[in-house]
Amino acid sequence: MHEWALAESVIKTAVEYAGAEKITKLKETGVVFGELQAIDKEIFIFALEELRTQFPAAKACKFRIIKQPAAFRCKACTREFTLKGLKKTKAEAEFIHFVPEMAHTFLKCPGCKSPDFEIIAGRGVSIKYMKGSR
């Protein structure tokens, strides 16, 4: 149930930042959700909705989830690529989504076929924007 702890961290971060910016009432917060993040999206959203009521500045806040596609950069040829269009079985796709480091086992650069690449986007959860009133 790390979705609840993560949701609480997102809300606390938003409320703390809002306070520093003299925002007393959050209206909307955009939350970036990485494609490779091993989180149940529905539970995460439910947790955000439930936990926001514990924070006066976030009680009326709407959380907008923004999906960030996974992106990779080949260390051999510097080509950047995404999961879209790469051949993989359903089981391989599951491994990659739950343990992103497994991507090296199943994926290769579509340009030079090297398995040596880095994940440059699509991991984690972050706040992209906040709207509120003073």
C-alpha cells in the first residue's frame, strides 16, 4: 500500500510549497505519473482524494494525473527511444513496468541493438503545477 504513503507525500509537498508561496487554498495540482512507476493508479487517486481532507489548504484541491511516457537513451549511439513500438511480450512488459531495471534484460536500442541504455523519463511521481488562491 505504498500508494497511500506516496499520495500523502504529494499532498504534504503541495501544501508546504503553497504555504511558502502564500497560497492558502489549493484548487488544482498536476501530478506527473511515470509510465514505469509501479503504482496502482486507481488506489493512488483514491488515496489523494481521501487524504486531502486532512489538510485545510488542500480540501478542495483537484488532482490531475499527467501520464509521462517512458523514454530511454542509448549509451552506445545516443539514440532516444520509447516503449511504444518496441517488440515485447505481455510478460516482458509487466516485468519492465514493475521493475524498470529489467528493461535492460528485454529491450535493445532500436538503432544499434545495444542493451546499454539509461532511463531518462517515465519514472516516479512529481508535481508539475499548482493553482490556488491567496
